Amino acid sequence: MVRIVDSADVADNATIGEGSSVWHLAQVREDAVLGENCIVGRGAYIGTGVHVGNNCKIQNYALVYEPASLADGVFIGPAVVLTNDHFPRAINADGTPKSAHDWEPVGVTIKEGAAIGARSVCVAPVTIGAWATVAAGATVVKDVPDFALVAGVPARQIGWVGKSGVKLELVEGEEDLWRCPVSGALYEVKDSVMKEVKN
């Protein structure tokens, strides 16, 4: 069952997957696609043609501008902004109002399981890697690797996180082997790329 509350504004040709909920005052624009079991919180905005995978949470007042693409299991915190313009202006150089034909939207891509903390801003075009975490209040201006933990303005990497979302700990006596303190899962860095060690 899809739940769309009366005060939400969902375009007739938007696609909302089974088990998803769109809450009060949220807006989902034309041609947007939400997968199954998604939650769109109060006052959130999903732009035209935005693609959202399954099991995603888009919290209150988040702004997801087109052409953003969110993979499965992505978390978007309250008041997050995903931008879409290299050179934002209300008017052209000659003073005429900008129209949809006067600029080319660029998007933010967020891969599986990544989490974007409250009030952070992702400045397009950037890609947030799988299972990465962007700390609350960060401003992301360059791509974030898989499993990276980034924070600050501009955001910089301050560690690694596992699939549980907890900061990984370096295994004693190892240079490239990390352990999740919650799950015990092991992760390894090879050529600056973090990957889970499969048993």
C-alpha cells in the first residue's frame, strides 16, 4: 500500500513504489520515481525526474533537486540540500529573467546505503560513494569515496565507516585492515579504495 497524506502534492505522473509514504506538505514533482518502502518526510521536495531507489528515507524539509539519483537504502537527513546548478543566477547578464532554457541542470549521485547528515549541502555535480557518511552540516564539493566519513566546510575525509554506519577502527598491527566495532566485519584499503572483506 502507498500512503500519501492529503496535504502532500504528488504529480499525477510521479511513480511511488509499494509501501512508500509521502507525508504532510511534501512535494513530489513530475516524472519522479520513488522505489518501494521509501519515506518522504514533512515538507520535503523531490524534483522533476529525480530517481530514488528502494528503502530510502528523505527526512523533513530536505530538498532533492533534479537530476539527482539516489540508489537503494540512501538516507537524506533533515534540511539537506542537493543542488543542481553550476552558476546560479536569477537573471541573465542582460537583465532578463532566467528560464529553464538558460541553464543546464547538473545532479548529485548518491550510491547504495550512503547517509547524508542533517543540514548538509551537496554541491552538484558530486557523487557520494556507497555506504559513505556525510556528517551533519557539511558542505560537499568533491566526490566522496565508498565507506568514507566526511565532515566540515568544505567537507574533508576524517575516517572510514562500515555498513553499520559506525566509524571503523584500525586493526592493531595492520596498516590497511579495519574493523567495525559493532558488527565485527573487516574492511580493507587497497589502492585507496575501501572494500568489505568477504569471508
